[in-house]
Amino acid sequence: MSAMRKLLALLLLCTGGCAAAQELTVAAAADMSAVLPQLADAYTKKTGVAMKLVFGSSGNLANQIRNGAPFDVFFSADEEYPQQLIAEGLAAKDTLYRYAVGRLVLWVPADSPLDLAKLGMTALLDPSVKKISIANPAHAPYGRAAEAALRHFGIYERVSSRLVLGENVSQAAQFVESGNAQAGLIALSHALAPAMKDKGRYWTVPLDSYPTLNQAAVVVAKFTARDRAARKFLGFLRSPEGASLLTSYGLSLTTSNTNMEKH
């Protein structure tokens, strides 16, 4: 009977470990909120591994990892936060993967009178623009990029009182999409998302006007049964299917510097 109990205990341990390995918790910067569910669905269909997705600003997610949040993979809107976690022994250095160069765009609703193609960033000086949404620069890389771009074009001081800060770039996109702001500096991935692409127009902010958004992913160092599954998921990003999905949302390593207005 004792031997039988031991066998049952071992089977239960194996079952629990295998079940844990079949679900990954992925923390991702908010600019991934449209494409990551598609990547996760494609990966689940291919492997059977379930995915739980958590979105937020990169800085806040990094702090949650420091506080023991049960994340397996971390997608950041820059490389700085993953590198900090690696230095602190909280992420696996050999898994650091730059998956895209993020692009900042100036987005306005379709019925906006602003001529983005002609005015570019100076369109924000128009009196009709009462509120401008950006992500909070304190913990969101896209927010820091937006602030830097405004300073680059010499208009930050003139518009700073009209800035509305979203907790992350996804919330900044929601502010302008809902009409609570007349313009927003948001991620290209949001501008291309189904929820927004037919509702407005955008102007791509030149890359040389803000710090490069080298977006990177890393496996959180837990040394558990899920570590191998997490590494395989990052490998999926490199596959033609994964790369194609990312590119469809403007998330690629291409750094062409176009600032055309897009409808």
C-alpha cells in the first residue's frame, strides 16, 4: 500500500508539473495589445500551450517582476527594462531578443480638420487641439518618445499644458479614439489595429526625433518547468508566421524613415 501511495504521489506531481508547463503567463508592453493575442492564439493552436496575457507599461511590468509577479515572458517597449532585469538576475540573458523597432505616430480622428501631411507635428499647435494624449513618460517608453519628439520639434513648452497622460500607450490611444483628446502620439501598432485603422489618420513621426524604441522580449528567470516552453514561444516569434504577424502591425526591425500621412 505504501508503494502504491508513493506511485500515486509521483503521478500527481508529474500531472501538476505538466499542467503548469502547458500555460504561459506573458507580460507585455501595451503597444502589443492588438497583435499579441493573435500571436498567442496561433502558438496555442500549434502547440497546445495556453497563454495568459497581461498588458501594461513596460516600467510597471518590470517592477511587478521585481515584486514576484508570476510572469514567464516579458515583452518590453525598449531594451532597457529587460537589461535591468537581467542585471538583477531576474531574467535569462541568453533569451534577450529584439523583435522590433517601435514607431511613434501622430493620430487624429477621421473627421479632424488637421492636415497632417502638410503640418506634421506642428498640427498640434492648431487651436482646435484642446487635448493631446501620450503615454506617461515616467514608466512608458512610448511616453518618453512622445515627449522627446515634441521637444525635437520645438513645441513641447507650447503644448505641455494640453497633454493628457495615459497609464500606458494603449490608454493614450483610447483617449484619442474616444474623443477625449483631439490628437494623440501613439504606437504605430495601435494605428494599424482593427479597432483604430478605419477611424482615423496618422502621420509617422521621424525616427531621428526620439530615442530608438528597440523593443525586446526576455524569459523571466524562474528555472521552472515553464522555462523551456517560454523559450519555445520566443522562438516562434522568429518563425515566418510570427514575424509576419508582427510586421502586419508595424512591428519589425525595419528602420525606414518615412513620415507620410496614412489614412
